Amino acid sequence: YMYIITPRGFRAKVTQTYNFLQRKREEYDRLKEEIETLMQENHEHLKNNRNPLR
């Protein structure tokens, strides 16, 4: 079995791959920002409450 891709099909695959990677990069950036916010909130909470088990 041999898979033959036309120039048009190749361009379509490249476009799909680019769009997929772009979406994943945006998702990564959003998650990274959310994690940084949560870590900062946690740090502030720990700083203000020296003994978190109380």
C-alpha cells in the first residue's frame, strides 16, 4: 500500500498541522498563565498564613 499525496493535499496537511500547533500553543500559554496566577496566589496565602494547618 502506497500513499500518494498531491501538492494540494500536502498544502492542506501543512495548513492543518500549523493550525493544530497554533491552537496548542495558545492553550499552553493560557495554562501557563493560569498556573503562574495560582502559584502566586498560593505564595501570598502561605506568606500571610505562616501556619496553614491552624
